[in-house]
Amino acid sequence: MRHRIFTTSERAWAGMLFGISRAEKSIYLEMYIFEDDIVGHDFLVELRKAAERGLKVVVILDILGGLGLVGSKTIKDLYQAGAEVLFYSFLLRRTHRKVLIIDEKMAFVGGVNIKKSFASWKDLQIRVSGRVVRHVVYSFVRIYVECGGKDAAIIQEIPKKSVLRITKSWFVERGIGKRGELMNEYYKKRIDAASKSIVIVTPYLLPPRWLLAHIHQALIRGVVVEILMPHATDHRFANRLNRSYASFLTSLGVRCYFASGTMNHAKAMLIDDKEGIIGSQNMDILSFGLNTEAGVFFDDVKIVKNLEEIIYEWKAGSEIFVYGDKKFHWYDIALAFTLRVSGLLPLW
């Protein structure tokens, strides 16, 4: 699987825009947070130009994350150029995915949103090509149908089951039909199979109970579990919550690190330095409970080594959390869940 990993929002944007500018047939974009406020990274302008060149351009935006674009002139211009724009609108479910597919041959998957204030953030977005892209296309089409998309040419892109059996081991998703629990199952199986080490990178830490249980069992087996989080997120309450869970997990034996400097929005996991995943999923109850998510996992030695080096560099600029620095309270969980569901604590 050919790949490249981008480690900041701006680098990922540059790579994505380069792909859009070189597209020859189609561009499929699914995004959680999308605001038309980035000078020098004009996604909507480039998408419009692609549509005007005759490419099939489909954009799916979450209704909350893309609320500022609803009815905007830029979206109307996209429509007039021939692009199709759909909004993912369900009561509690969000499409938390960040996916770009170019010509059904190359895909970007990870945690990178599109908004000016995120420009300097550390993050992870992996660009892949090869057989895995077929399943990313299939997943996008299923979201397209859920949003009311009716283009028969796109719907017919769903690959046959034989193709899925080959590629499903490279792509995991959550919240879509019968395959809705695939990402949850991936985390359970990989954590349970770990024999040496588990390294998790997440900006927000509010794990469901089943995930805590599997991590605890790994610790009992003698597996070294490390979790890397930003020292300061974009939400004061998220900072409190991260430290509350760090205190609880440290008491069980987890090593928690808080990275200083720029906000780190990356979402990843490494198992035994042999297998990894990069995706859109936070380690929180909605990413593993209600949201639609997407990730690429891999056991390719080069990709694993690449991710390992990135995490090592981030850890070098981090401080290890000392148990007792923050007391864990049950009401932190209750308040976080209430704010998260209500949308008052939007964790990107």
C-alpha cells in the first residue's frame, strides 16, 4: 500500500489540494468541520474549478460542522458548476469523518478538518493508494445514499463482496449499516491480541467502559500501555476531563503523556510496533457510540515505522503524568456526556 503521512493541518491541506488540482475524473469529499475561511487553501474554489472542468464532484458535509456553509454563495456556486453537495443530518449522529477520494485511485483519511483556526495544529492524515481505496469508495457511497444521493453512476460503484473480502482488512469504519461496529471490533481484537505494547494518540479522552475494560486486561497481561494527549486542547473542560481520566488510567498502570506546544489533534494507535491505525476517531464515547468514523489500519513495516517515528518525536516533547495531579470524579463523566451530546462541547 503506497502512502504518505501528513503531520499538520496545513501540510494535509496542501496535499489534498494538490490531489484535487490533478484529478481527472472524480473528487469525493466528506468532512466534519468545513469553513470557507482559509486564505491560500481555497478548497471550495478548487472544487468549483474541478466541477467546471467536467469532473464528478461530490461533497458531503456534516450539518453542524458545515452549518456556516448552508445556503452560502460559495455552495450555490458549487451547485451551479455542476457539483453535488449533501448535508449529513441526523438527530444525534454526526459524520465525524475526514475523507477525500481522488479519481477512486487515491484517498486521504485521518483527523484533519478544514478551518482557519486549525491551521497550526499537529494532526495525522494518511494518503493511500492501491486496493484499499476501493473500500474507501464503497464506504463513501454508503454515506452518500444515507444522505439522499441518487446518482446511479455513483451508487453502482459499490464493489462486489469478493473485493471487500480482500480489502476490508485495511479499512475500518463505524456507524454505517451492518458494518457499523467494525471499528469497535478492531480495537477490541487488536488490544486483546497485544503482547508487548499499545500506544494511543488522542486529543480527547473519554473512553467507553468496554474500551477501559480491554485496556485494563492488557495491563494485567503485562502489556505496556501509553496514551499521548495535548497539554492544552481547544476546550478548557476537555483539559479537565483528559486529566481526570489520566489520573484514573495511571492508577491502573497506564503511562499518560501530555504534549506541550501546539494543539495535537491526531488520532492513532500502535500495537506491538507491528500494526497501526490512523483515522478520525477520538477516544471518546461518541466516536465509539454514535458518530460515523473512518480509519486505515496497516501492518506494512514502512508505514508502521513512519508512524512510530512521528509518535516518538511527539513523546520527546511531552511530560509524563504523575498520579494524583488530578482527582478523578464521576461527575466529570456525566457533565462531559451532557455537554458532548448537546453540542456545547464539540470535540473535533
